[in-house]
Amino acid sequence: MFLSYLDNNATTPIAPEVAEVMQPYFHQLFGNPSSSHVKGTELGDAIEHARRHVALFLGANTDEVTFTSGGSESNNHVLKGVFLDRKQFLGGHLVISCFEHPAISQPAAYLESLGIEVTRVGCNAMGMVEPEQVKKSLRPDTRLVSIMHANNEIGAIQSIAEITELCHQRDILVHTDAAQSLGKVRVDVRELGVDFLTLAGHKIYAPKGVGALYIRSGVHLESLIHGASHESGVRAGTENTPYWIGLGEACRILSEADSQHIEELKAKRDLLFKRLSEAIPGLTVNGMYDDPAIDSARRLPNTLSVNFPRVIGGELLDATPSVCASTGAACHSGETRMSDTLTGIGLQPDVAQGTVRLSVGRTTTIEEVERGAADLIATWTALVTGNPVGDG
Ligand SMILES: Cc1ncc(COP(=O)(O)O)c(C=O)c1O
């Protein structure tokens, strides 16, 4: 069966160049980088070279990048590292948005169970967390604000630089989870001004199980994994050499790609929307602005969160096995349980039940877009007319 993989916000394939540079580190270059004998020393500065590529990609200094096991670890490290700091253990106030990924919302709930107060700031109908709302949520004891850079479901790009500025005026630390924005829009830690930033390898054509955490120079963060002095004492654990080398290569490829690749993502996403909207009356898009310039600035170029009318998104996808995509709401016993994002933007349950998230990537082909759109249209038509697909 021809498959249209339209779920690149869930994960991306490993780039062939990335898989290739990793290979020697599984076999001949298998040593422990801490060893003083030849199997350790022959690794040379391979890890530092990879770290340099990650740093360049983020606009950071090399010593501001810590390798991790992925986005979840980076996020947990920041939230727990700030609030479980041995010098200022627990206490204080945390601000997050209403639609953070579980890798933020769950550590926040855990901290809340330990007595930390947490404020969840809402968003507007376009999925934007308004800096003014963040400002209103700040308190004298606020220690950290963590707002994702781009929303994983509808692609809304947040005003992180503005949020950072108003937090720094009050000496409050700022973290952003950039797992979804990296590689899709410009991300530069100096422009954002943040103290911490999360990167997840498998969203940028590196393997799953690897990521990075940017920690601004001079900012102290308690370890999450205590142990030996790896990663300058910030994160213990023998270096995952092949994966870190792979992440460095993935970052190098994206740093060297010109802005054309973002235009290409957008062209594929827009073609998908064109095909669907031409064929399906009443189809709506979450978080899309009428003004194309504003839309480009505020919505990820690869993401299309669409509401199919009169059907349930999960049933539409189940009946279209040739298309790999995600839903935004789950329906159980006639009740629609919406994601935090769809709830946050105020979508009505009868609209949200038809939500499907389609996300293209660098490897998505026009054929995948065309055939994926055609298959979704055929299934939708069959579901609303009651005629099986292929019946004319
Ligand atoms: C916004 C966001 N943050 C964090 C994560 C978790 O990253 P990882 O799968 O590398 O732990 C994801 C992955 O789905 C994500 O979309």
C-alpha cells in the first residue's frame, strides 16, 4: 500500500547522512570517552565537534549545550532542576501555558503535588499565549516561566522574546520547549533571550532518544541525574556517543539549509490545505490567520490542524489506513475528550471531534500530499454519504 506519512510533528525519519555518521561509533569507535587508553582517546573531540554543531544551530556557545536523552528529559530537567535546587529547595511559583506537552504539564503537576504553586495561562482563539496574560500571572515568588515555542498541534508560534523580556525585568527564569519549532522556523537563543531551551532529536531527523538542553551561561541548574562528572557535572551518564554525533549532524544539516527548505514545507502544507478545502465544504483550520504574512509569522509552516465536518477524526483516519496522521480529540462512549490545545482555543466539541493534525516534513513528497489528500477526501465523502469508498 502506498503510504502518505503526514505526521512529522510526531516524529521524522533519520536523515541518511545522520545514520551514516553514526555508524563507526557503534563498531570500531565504541570506546568510553572517559577512558584514558586508546579506545577512549581515539574518539578525540568528536563529541565536542557535535556539540559545536548543536550550539551553532541554536545560536548558543558550545559550553551552553548539554546532551540529553530527548525532549522529555530536557523539560523535566529544567522544571525539577529549578524547583528541587539544593540551595532553594521547593517553594515558589511556576507559570506554564494551558497547552504544554505532557513533558512539561506532568512534571509541573508533580511539582504541584509537592507544594509548588502552578499557574496555567490560557491562550486566545488562535492559540497565542498573550504576554500580557503571562505578566498578570507573575508573582513576587515566581521562579520560572515555561511556555512552548510552537504548539505541537496547531503550530501557533509564541511571542517568547516578549515574554522573556517581561520576566527578566523581574529576575524570573524563562524556559521554552522548542521541540516543534526547531528546523521549521528560525530559532536563536540570543534573540529569544531565554535561560533554557529544549531540543528533541527525533523531530529534526536525528534518532529518537537523544536531545539537548540549552542552559544560558551563568545560570545554575541542579542536576536531574546525579552521578559522575559527565557533561560538566550537569548530567551524569556515559556519553551516548553515536546518538550525540548523529544529533550534531542533524543540526549541521539544518543550520546549512537555506530558507528555501522552509518555503518547501509551506508549499507542501498549503497544497494539502488547497486540495482538502476545495473538496470538503465547511472544512476549517485551527490557528490560521487570513493575512498570509501574519500567518507565516505566527504558524509553523508544516502544520495543518483541520476540522473535518460531520465525521469523527479518529474514525476518518481508521478508515484511511494509507494516511498516517494524528487526531486532536478522542471520542469515548459518545463523549468527546479534547486535547488541552483544542480546549484552550475554545473549539466546540462537535467541531473538535473532526480534528486531524497533518504535518509535512523535509522528506514528504508531492505524491504523498496529493494521494494523501485524495484518500482523505474519498473516505470523508464515503462517511458522510454512507457510500463505501469506490462506489462512484
Ligand atoms: C513539544 C514537545 N515537547 C517534548 C516532546 C518530547 O520529546 P521526546 O519524545 O524526545 O521525549 C515532544 C514530542 O512529542 C513535543 O512535541
